[in-house]
Amino acid sequence: MDIESFFEGMPFTDLLGIEITTASAGHAEGHLTMRPELSWNADRGMAHGGVSFALADTVGGAALVSLVEQPVPTIDMRIDYLEAGTGTLYAVADVRRQGGSIGVVDAEVTDEDGTTVADARGVYKTE
């Protein structure tokens, strides 16, 4: 399964501009470039929390898809916002547990300066 093209065909990720750059062996990376319409503050260009959440969720799903080679609907996701995201945002995700019916993935979102914007843990359905 070509994971990068699998995620490129998702209208929501296309709308946000999320790009999966790496996805294999339970690890995934991706990014999105900030645009004014993704900001919660028109004057400062800071990413809305939903943008960071969507990036973490999408890259987290890609990490798990790299192992199970099928879509993995999100069951639950917890996210801690640590800083306001500006500029290009990057996410790195690693599968922590791949069970029979669920998988658990940890993701970190950083900005272009390397500042951690958010930490997330997602639970996905794998069957």
C-alpha cells in the first residue's frame, strides 16, 4: 500500500494542505504550511488548535496504517497544546501499541523553529 498517496486522496487533508512525507514500520512524519485562513488570530498568523489536532491525528493514523495497511478510524485523541504554532508545522508519530482491535499512537507537533507546539496520543480502530 502506498501510504502517502492514500492520505493525499482525503479531501480534508487536501483542504488543510497536510502532506505525509514518511510512513513505514509504525513511524510517520508530515507537515503543513500555515496560511491566513488556518489562523485563529488574523494579525499574528498562529495556527488554530484544530489545525494542530488534525495534523497530529492524520500523521498518527499514517503511522498505524503503515503497519495494518487499512484505514484506521480515530476512536479517541488527547492533545496538550504547549505553544502557539506559527509557520510550517511538522508532526512525528510512533505507534506505541498495535493490538488486535485498537492501536495507540503518540504524536508530537513542532513549528519550523523546532518548538513543540503540541503532544498528542491517539487511539484508532484497527479491525
